[in-house]
Amino acid sequence: PEQVGLRSRPANDASKHLAAGFRADGYLADGGRWDMSGDFLTRKADGGTDYFLPTFMPPPGEDHQSHSLRGRYQKVLSESSEFQVQSALSYTDLRLGAIADRRTTFDLDAQHRTRVFGNHDLVWGVNYRFSTDEIASSPVLSVTQPSRSIHQIGVFAHDEVSIVDTLKLSLGMRLD
């Protein structure tokens, strides 16, 4: 009998997919640790049979590009305290048939962890996000606000209290 298994065959269409990424880590003379990573994605598809549409509508093609870059720095300040800051920038451009969406987002976060009063593990920090997007109107989609930018600022605090070795209480809050 013939053995059944996974086989790789060409799709016999104009679809293309390419993805790549990287990551680098290092240590600084001040004792800090850093890392940086990024990725790239591009996908083009000519439609196909993945969409359940009425027969008079052609299947939408897809053109998708996405890029991102992230960086982080961490430093142990003492035996009971550490600081971290991280940032990310991402861009996406998606065109699916007559629908198009382009978005750019920037994030910046900083947090400090410290042990206080012996049994409290306190983490607090701030973050900022800027995001802008453009969604194009088309014959199948009407957009009243095609472009929008958002600024968001947040603060947070989280306290984990060790009551006994096997019991901990977590309290937290976040304001945006």
C-alpha cells in the first residue's frame, strides 16, 4: 500500500511569501543588558479558493507588507531593584482586493521593579503609544474617517505581596 503523508507541491499560482528576522543581544560596561530584534514580511497572493464569495465576484488578491524593529535595555540597579526600557516601531501595509489599510505604530515603555518592606515586589512604569492609520474607501467599503492618529499615555503599578511562602496577593492598577 502507498504511504500517506505530507507532501510539498507547488501551488501553481502567482503567490509569493517572504519572511526574515534577526535578533542581537549584548552586555554593556555599566552592567546593563540590551537586545534588538526585527522582522520583515511580504506576501503577494493572486486570490484563489480560500474565500467564499458569490460566483460573480472574483477572489481578492492580497498584497501585504510588514516590518518591525524592537529594542530593550535592562539594568539591575541593586539586589532588589531593576530598570527596563523598551521601544518598538512597526509598519503594516495590507491590500486585500479593494480594501487597503496602512498602519504605523510606535511604542515606548519604561518600568522599575523593586522590593519594598521586605515582602512587596512592586513594579511601576509608564508607556507611550503613537499609532497612525489610513484606510482607503473603495467600491465595497466606505470610510468616513480614512486617516487617524492616536496618542496614548499610560501609567501602571503592580504589587505582589508575599503573605506566606505559599500564598501571594497581587494588586494592580492602570490609567490610560
